[in-house]
Amino acid sequence: MSTLFSPIALGSLTLKNRIVIAPMCQYSAEEGEATAWHMMHLGHLALSGAGLMILEATAVEPEGRISAQDLGLWSDRTETALAQVLQAVRKHSPIRIGIQLSHAGRKASVHVPWQGGHSIPAAEGGWRTCAPSPLPHAEQDDTPQELDAAGLKRIRDGFVSAAQRAARLGIDAVEVHAAHGYLLHQFLSPLSNRRNDAYGGSLENRMRFPLEVFDAVRAAFPADRPVGIRVSATDWVEGGWDLEQTVAFAHEVKKRGAAFIDVSSGGVSPHQKIALGPGYQVHFAERIKAETGIPTIAVGLITEAEQAEEILASGRADMVALARAMLYDPRWPWHAAAKLGAQVDAPPQYWRSQPREFKDLFAGAKLG
Ligand SMILES: Cc1cc2nc3c(=O)[nH]c(=O)nc-3n(C[C@H](O)[C@H](O)[C@H](O)COP(=O)(O)O)c2cc1C
């Protein structure tokens, strides 16, 4: 019996297996609205058989986009555009769908990656970014505006209204983005948060705004649907946010009803020194799970079925998320199920593709 293909309950949401499609920005929206690209991209990933597909970082206000092409959920128009994509996906796939809600803070206003990803200053057609403190991400970037009480409220309200829109869209789960150096991570990390009010200084103060946002999202999203959070377990910089603080944060979000924690790392500082390798972030998830008992998603260079199975079977994490491997091979879960002797959902139109040696691969398949 494969652990990877065993179900897991996140509150009252049961996932058929423990494979999560990690959130992946597509930089292909127009004014925050999902486009035909999203139909294609999410359409094919929805046929993958994964237990959960988390939609890309979705901005809660226009200034919270990383690039001007980011997906958003701040208006009726953005909600309608996403509704159309989701309707098509749902018509043909039973996959569970989550959404990552995000604000980029000082890392906003950049070119899309395939145009270099550099910061676009307000004077050159970008926009003024905001952050906990007036410190640019990279030295050459514009200095962000320090958020005041009204700014914090506006952003918290943005998360709330996006969560309500996500609920209306029938989205099964929300992941609050507090990783990769974006706004909520900027509050957590002492490298980017130098405030001397109630939102800066001590660990308790640095956690305050991310926890307020988490509480507000949890309250705004239906109680029977899970809300989790993505964190960077370390900044990979001496004196930055680290695993000890992440464990403390995990205890706090657990108390507040977080259904899962998705454990990534890095992104807050260009000086980070990441120790890359297969499953390089799994030990962070393992420690958080051991110390807090919160359901964890391990992510980062998990590429092989046997590797994923081992991470879960040994109890180091509860789910695995894959990003690049899913783009490279959108049928990764099919191939993993074949290797591990398990079953996946596949659309009936494709049932005839089932190889002879894996004749029970597709759940419920009836072949004429
Ligand atoms: C194209 C692409 C877009 C990404 N966009 C996001 C995103 O929107 N939100 C996020 O938290 N991480 C994002 N990531 C990071 C992935 O979710 C994942 O954590 C990372 O790629 C490591 O997993 P992997 O080794 O399976 O690719 C992105 C990664 C890729 C490759």
C-alpha cells in the first residue's frame, strides 16, 4: 500500500492522494484576470491525478502583484475571469483546488522572469512598492514605502475580500503566502522588518501582522474548508529568519486553526546561500511536524516517485508538493502510481492510454 497514494483529511476536505501541485506564477494574466493561458495550463494540470492543485500566487490588490502580469483576485472582473477557468476545469476534473493568496510587498513591480525579472521603478512605468520598513530588496531597487496603520488595514482587508471571492468560486482550500520574501515574510524576517512599533522588533511583534492576516483569512473562508500557510523555514542568511522562529510561528498558526503548513525557504535576501540538493527542504518540514504536529507539505526538488513515497512513509511530512517536475511531466502522478502499484483519476477520454502492464492504473476505468 503506497503512502503517497493514501488519502489525507485536511479538516473536512479529503484529498485522494498526497501529491500537491505547488503554486506556480504564470505571469500571464491581464489586469489580474485569468486568460486562455490559465485555461490551458490549469486544464492540463487538472488531469494529472494529483490530490490538490494550488493556484499560483494570486494578488489581493494590484500593488501586491509581483509583475503587472500576475493573477489577481481583487475585483468582480478578476473573480469572473477565474470563475470561467474553474468552471471548465471542474467540468472535466474532480481535482481539489486551492489558491495561494499573496502580496509581494517590496518585491512587487518587476519584469516577468523571461524578460529578466528586474525591478521596474515607478518612474519607468512600475509602481511604488510597500513594505514593513523602507529597505529595498536589492540595493539598486527603489525604496519601498513603510506601511502605516491604514496600509496594514487595507492589505488585511484585501486578503479578506480575496478569501471571500475564493469561497464564492468554490475553491476548496486557501494557502496564505508567507514565504519567498514577499510581504508577510518581510514582516517575519528581521532582515526586512526594522520597525519599532508593535509590528517589529521581537519575534512576537514580527509575527503579529502575518498572524492577523491569517486570522482574518481563516474567519473569512468557510469554516469547513481548510486554510493553510506557506513559509520560508529559513532566510539562509546569518541573523535572519530561521527554523527555530518558524517552529514558533507554526505553533501559532496551528493554534489559530491552520490546516497545513507548506514548508519552503529563502527569498528575502539576495545574499542567501542555499544548500540545494534533492529534497533539500524536507528536513525543515520534518522538524516542524515533529515539534508541532501540524500537517506539513514538503517541497523542493522532490522529483522521483520512490523519493516522495519514502518522505511520506518515513513520516517526515504528510504531503509532498511538486512544481518543476509537474511542468516537465504533467502526468507525474500517473507515472508515480504505475511505479508504486496505486491508482489515479484520469479522464475517461484517456482511459484507453492505460498500458497493458498497468491495467488497473485508472480508478474506475471501464474499457470496451
Ligand atoms: C514557474 C514557477 C513559478 C513559481 N511560482 C510560485 C508561486 O506562485 N508561489 C510560490 O509560493 N512558489 C512558487 N514557485 C516555487 C514552487 O512552488 C516550489 O516551491 C519550488 O519550485 C520548489 O519546488 P520544485 O523543486 O518541485 O520545483 C514557483 C516555481 C516555479 C518553477
